[in-house]
Amino acid sequence: MAKKTTKAQVPKNPTVKTPTAKTPTAKTPTVKTPTAKTPTVKTPTVKTPTAKAKTAKPKAPKAQNRGKRYSNTEKAEILTFVDKHNAEKGRGGAATASRKYKVSQLTIGNWLKEAGSPSPSRKTKTGDISKVLKRLGDIHKKMAKVEEELGTLRKEYATLKGQL
């Protein structure tokens, strides 16, 4: 009689190395056998951290890591442009100067804070407020007159209606 093989009794292929429990390997390649009946053996790859020795490197001076430096005359020119633009248009001076002089808006904002320049505000029309208040008063007086006339017209309407 012939021996029956079960899944546990798969014949070993001499070209396939199977990992043993005694020798843990960090990287085991995936092995494919030539026959379709034998299963493919896949083992997960495990990376072990390696301790790197820290070497003392000399630190670079901080001045090399910084951006461009602007002179006081360049700053003054840019800030006067911003103030002039804000005076004419009310706002947007920092953005326009940023595009024109190729300087960050944050940098310009910091310069404005250092200089104590007021932040741009929208134009307020203080002269127009007094005109508006005067017009409101005139309209209120006119409404009072019209309401008085309306009262007299209602009385007249009621008397005429009663005569019918």
C-alpha cells in the first residue's frame, strides 16, 4: 500500500530553506516552489533598530541660516511707500509693497509695528454723519405733520361715514 501524505507531511524540497525556531532571521526571502501543489511560504520581515553613535558636529553660526538683511534706508523707502499707498487708498499698502519690492508681508508688518506706524483703517466719513442726522430730523418733523393731517382726515372720514 502507498503512503498517504497530509498537509502536515509535505515533502521537503532541497532547494527551499525553511527558518527554524533556533535561528531568528531578520529578513527571510519569499520562496516559491516549482510545483503548484505546495504552498508558498511567506514570513514577515522584522527590522531591528540599530543604535547610531552620535558624533559631535560643530554647529553652524546662526547668521548663515537667516534671510536677507535690509538697510535702514531700504526699510524707510518701503515704509513710506506703504504709508503713501494707505493714505491714498485706505488699505493694501503692505500687499502692494510686498509685490513691488519682493519683501514678505509679514516682514513689512513687523517693520510697521517696530516703527509705531498705525495700522491702516478704513476711511470714516465724519462730515457725513452730521448731514445724516440733520436729514433724519427733517424727515421726523415731516412725518409728524403728515400724521397730524392723517388724524384730521380720519375724523372727517368717520363723520361722513356716519351720515350714510
